[in-house]
Amino acid sequence: MIKVEYARKEDVFTLLAVSGHANSDMYGKDLVCAATSTIMFGLCNALTEKEDVDIEILDNKIKILNNSDSEVVNDYLNLAYIQLLTLKESQSSYFEFNERS
């Protein structure tokens, strides 16, 4: 199961974290995990040089904390969130979304 945790304050993303594995196929052939990783690593690459964004990449988790008031950073986080939701629409049994307050 891929777990997506997120938090927003007044329509601004403050947290986006993704962890787990879909286990939709054998290791190395899991296209749901590959798609999720592509979304998240693309986001990390886009945010690497942005100030006030903390990125934590662990073995099985990517966690992004947004302390910025940048509209661009929020747009990037929102885009990744929408991409993950879109993936969930076709692969719902492999995802769990939780909004944190």
C-alpha cells in the first residue's frame, strides 16, 4: 500500500509525504510504484534549489515540508498531489490518502 500524507493551511501545502509499496507486481516490475516514484522524484528535483523547503528521502519514504510562501512551490506540490490522485483513480486498491491537520 502506498500511503500519501498531506497537510494544507489555507490552500497552501505544508506537507506532502509518500511511503510504502504498491506490491502490484514483482519487485522491479511494479508499474504503480514506478509511476509514484517518478512523480515524487520529479517533484524533489524541481524543489531542490527552492528555499524554505525541507526534503527528506529515506529508503521507503519521501517527505517534503514546505515553509515557503512561494506560489511556485505550492503549485509544484499541488501538481504532484493531483498526479498522485490521478494515479489513484486507476489504481485505487494500492493507495491510501490521509490529510493531516
